[in-house]
Amino acid sequence: MENYRVTKALGQGTWGVVHMAEQIGSNRVVALKKIKSKTSGEGINFTAIREIKLLREFRHENIIELVDVFVTPDQAVCLVYECAETDLEKVLNNKSIPMSFSDIKQHLSSLLRAISACHDRWILHRDLKPDNMLFLKDGTMKLADFGLARMYGTPKQRLSPQAITLWYKPPELLLGSYEYSSAADMWSVGCIFAELLLRRPFLQGKQTDISQLDTIFTVFGTPNETNWPDHKALPLCARGLLWDDVPAIPFDEIFTGAPRDAISLLRSILALDPNMRFTASQSLSHPYFSNEPPPTPKEKLVLDTPS
């Protein structure tokens, strides 16, 4: 800690409190996350070790840089990151900040580039949501908070379904799946894309997995042999949990002002069947990104209210 001067609290991450600090000597402004062990004498928090290992995999424009790591005398691990100015949740909640279709295209392409880099290295983020999409002063989006991230790809690898924030959680995890892939992250990407188009969270369940499934099936229709052939094998369905048969609501009726190519891409990402969801690389190759209008240059994004 002697190399840093803490200036103010920034917020709470998945596993620790985050502060703004200055690096003594360079005067670089950084974000410092302190992760304590759950119990005294337990040693260094394994979650911190996992996040350090994963972030050292990256030198990517759209993934937060891990600047430094050190351990305090009380066995807390401090992770030092480049410091961001704001995040997408704050931008979306500030209705005085305009957001054009060009802005949305820039935000989505940045997120897809970040998550494509993760998936290329067999890393699941497992907590994609607007407040984990940070912005630097120059408008660069940085994907952050890898506290729930895991490696995947081993055959029959079991991963906990207790991951991903509820409104961004895919139906296969809500139905108890222990075996899932990059498609789980892509559902979250689709929810963020929808939120950008609507300027509000798309699938707002009421605190429980069952309520979230009700919300999803009201929009996408009840799972069946056509839209999701394998759903009956998932734990909750295998135990006999059933839903009334309801049809899907056409996306054109929900996203009434959105361009057709945006709706086409959104449909391809937000498929009930995880096997049918577009990957990040497929999404980046969709005509949506080459059609007019072009993405707003990152340095021209409006990310705060003019003073």
C-alpha cells in the first residue's frame, strides 16, 4: 500500500471494495480493489488468484488492464486496475445523455470484441451487465470484474448455475444446467443490446429464478421441441416443472423504433436454445456492423452530462 495514495471510494465489485488511488511517483490514477479472505488465517483469497490468472491472459483494448498486484499484512489481496470515468449503467440511467443508433453500435461492437477475446481463450465472464462495462476518458470501453469468470471447454465440466446477474441470466442456467458454454455469456450480451435499444433493462424478473423464467417465456414463448429441443433434459424440467403454453411476442412489436438489421442480430443472439445462439465472432460479422449508420467514433461518445 505504500506505493499508493487512496483518494476516494468508487464502489463494490463482486468480491471486494474498490477505491480510486494515485500511484506514488508516477501520479497515475488507478482503481484499487481490496479482496479480503473470508476468515482469518485462511490465506490468500482463491477468487483473487483466479482473477489475477485470467486477467494476465489479456492485453486487449476492451478488457480492463491489471496494473499491479500486492498482498497486505492482513492477507488481503489488492488488485490495481486502470481507472475508468464511468460505466454503461450510469450512462443508460442518465436520461439527459443522448444515445443514437450509431452510439449503440459502438457500445455493442466494443463488448463483442471483448467477449470474443475471452471466448477465444476459453474464458467465460459469467457476469456481463452494464455496470461492468467501464469507460476511460477517451471513450474506450473496458470490460471489468472477472470475479466470477471461469475456464471452460473440458468435456462434461460442471459449472455452477449460480452465476450471472438475474436479469442477464440465460434460461439454461435458470433451469439448473451445470454444463454450459460461451452461449451463456452471449445471452447476457443480447440482454445488454436490448437494453441499449430500449434504454431500460429488457427482462426484469422479480428476484427469483422462477420469476425470471416466467418473464423470459412471456417474451420468447414456452420452450418446445421446435425452439429448444433439448430443454427437457435440464434439471428443473426433468423434475416436472411446467409452464402454460404461450406464443412468442415478435421482436418488431417490442423494439418498434429499431432498424431491421439490429432486430435481426438481436434475434440471432437471443435464441432460447443455446446451441442456436450466435457466437461473438458471428455477431461481429453480421451485416448490422457494416450497414449504415457507422459506429460513433469512441472519442465522440457522450458519456456524461455537459457541465
